[in-house]
Amino acid sequence: MASFPPRVNEKEIVRSRTIGELLAPAAPFDKKCGRENWTVAFAPDGSYFAWSQGHRAVKLVPWSQSLKNFLLHGTKNVTNSSSLRLSRQNSDGGLKNKPREHIIDCGDIVWSLAFGSSVPEKQSRCVNIEWHRFRFGQDQLLLATGLNNGRIKIWDVYTGKLLLNLVDHTEVVRDLTFAPDGSLILVSASRDKTLRVWDLKDDGNMMKVLRGHQNWVYSCAFSPDSSMLCSVGASKAVFLWNMDKYTMIRKLEGHHHDVVACDFSPDGALLATASYDTRVYIWDPYNGDILVEFGMVRFWRIDEDYPVQIAPLSNGLCCAFSTDGSVLAAGTHDGSVYFWATPRQVPSLQHLCRMSIRRVMPTQEVQELPVPPKILEFLSYRI
């Protein structure tokens, strides 16, 4: 792992501010194992936070109300009793789409979660659209749960109703991700060494199987424009896929151990992967170059060579940023979730311009722009 510059004293790096926690229930998890929190997720509209509580349970918490409680009470724990009070207050109105807390019994150990919502103009790729059982409305919020037995269950978040039961994987469904374009295209990553592409607007039809991994697939993530997918897994694997043609673009080489997590930057110009080798690599997904190397369990800015804050965590298993990026949630081995306020800064006008360009222009097109070399390096995130 790269060392910090001589000017940086690691002991003087600011500790991130803990804003709250959600604690796993004491019962029925009396054993040391079986209560692991393998996955956490925020709804795209910021309305809900979901976390697996071990065994078969997923808890859905109204995020804005929980965050308000965190901020009002400092680092006070949000216990089950206070959460239930929120639930009763929410249920009084009786509105279908008003966030309320509830627990979903998924029938098996939950390994992965993903929220999805529909955009009406994004039609199913299936020709016979008149034969669909389900019509997903714009105001409908879905939760996909990946289970230990290889099944994927799709739930209506507001009602807790089971909508679809997707059966095709033969091993644990380790990760799930919806296409960000509102098409309700879902990709699942499994220990059966495959990724599967599902069309929920076509009643959950499995459209494609992506093969290439020689071992377990741990994680997958769409680019912001939904055109590209990254998948990572055992044997140091990092793959990029074209999601229009369902073909592999390239394999990225560099990690020294299993790669367990991946995600794209908001403008799609950068890809981050995290590995058991304790490294986080920042890649240019368009040419496969490693731009930056980081250590783990720290907050970094892409233009700094040392972390701006650190967040102590024991036995962490998963993490996710809130929709607006202001909060980081991390799930732990004992089933609890801890929240930190992320470091905030006003982005420079230069960086905002760079993001605007990179949202619509891949690296190859940037390099052909008739601008000075220094500007090209900046637009390519090389300085």
C-alpha cells in the first residue's frame, strides 16, 4: 500500500464525525454467527435506507426521519423502540407512498440489496409488451433482494408485497445493481461465476448471461449512463462489459488478490475497485489505466495523495453512500449499521466543468480535443 507523503502525519488526520447508528436486535440472534450485515442500500430518491439484519430479515427505514433523529440527538443510538415510534407516526396518514418502517422476511439469508424505480418512457425490450403481468408506475419503488439459495425476490417497498421471484442462479447472489436510466434492467452477480441480466418490465425475464469470470463474482456496478457494467470477483478479476451488445470490453489487470467491490464516479470518467490486497484502485475505464492507488477505510479526494478523514470501524462488511453523498453507512459482522458525515467541500469551477464534459465524452474523445496538453491531463483526471 502506498505510504503517505512525508508532510502528512497520519495521527493528525481528522476523524470523521459519527452521526448515528442502527443496532441489530438482540433476539433471535443469540449465536455468534448468523447476524452478519452483508449489505446496505439507499433508495435513489433518498426516501429509504435498507439493511440486512442477518438470517432472512431486511429492515426498511425512512431515511429522512432517521437522519433527522441522528442530527437532533448527536451520536445517540437509534434503537428499535424509537424506530417503532417513527413507524406508528408514519402509518397514521395511510398514504401508500408515505415512507414507513417495516421488516421484510425474505425466506433465506440476504446477501445483496438494490433499489430501483421506473421511468415510463423506458419501455421493455420485449416486443409483446401487452402480455406483461406487471405495470410499474413512476411512483413505484422496488427493492431487489439477493438470497443465499440463488433466488432474487422483488418487493414493492411501500407495501412490502412480493412482486417477482427470479429463479436461475445456482449459488449465492452476492450483488445486485439496477441500471440508473429507469429501465428496470437488473444485473445480478453470483458465486455460480455468472452475471445475469433481468428485465423487470418484462415480468422479470432473464435477457442474458454474462460469462467470463473463472470464480465467484463479488460485485457489479453500472456506469451513470447505463452503457457500461463493471464486475469484480475472485482471482483478481475486474471486467468491463458493453451493456448494449452484452459483450466484454476488456479485463483490467493490477490487483493482487480477490476484488470485492466496484463503483463508478458520478460523471462516469473514473472507476474505483477495492480488493483484499488492501488497495483501492482508481481506473480510467476507457483505456484501463490505473490513475491513483489508495488505502482502504479512509475518506479520499481524487486530487489528494493522503486521506482527508478516517472512520474507525471494526468488523466492517459493507458500505454505501447516501443518495446526496453526505452520509456513509457501513454494516458490520454483528448486524449493526454505523453512519458518518462525509467530508464536505465546495467543488472548484474547474472540477464542475470537467464533470460536465466527462459525463458525455469518453477518454478517447477527450484526447482528440484541440486544447493544450495540461488541459487534456486535467480532463483525463491525470492531474
